[in-house]
Amino acid sequence: MCITSPDPLDILLHKQPTSPTTSFFQKVLFLIEDGSVQSYAQKDVYSSKRASVIRGQVVSKELNGLIGIRVSVVNDLKYGFTLTRSDGWFDIL
């Protein structure tokens, strides 16, 4: 059994909907909350004016999604890491 990160959609389904005026940054902050998609991220290093979500898929040579692969910012531990889901997809703030 491989460890994976939860699907962001599953987390959002348990949260209150955001207001139409909520900033992009506020809408995606749930990704770095405790027990969410991304682990060990230092919340104070993010800027509300310069943030993005990277979504990708880790695949094998046969193009099958790889489960439980650790994804992080190279040489920068302060952004923490995430793990690929059962289909190989990941999201990281």
C-alpha cells in the first residue's frame, strides 16, 4: 500500500464555498493547511501577490500514473512536498 496525498477536490467538498471576491491566494491556501495536500510547507514564505498552483502527473515509460511519488521544489525545503495520488497526479502551491 502506497501513501498518497488527498485529492484537492475531496478537501474542498468539506469546506464552505468562497466568496466571488476571494483572492486566488485565499482560495488555494487550503493546499498547505495541516492534513491537506501539501506537507511541511512554511506558510509565511508565500506571497499573496506571487503564488501559483502547479498541477502535473508523474508517469512511467508506459504512461501509467505513478502512485506515492514525492514532488517538491528542487533545493527549497520551505515549500514542503506533496505525494502523487493513485493516478499519478499532484498539486503543489
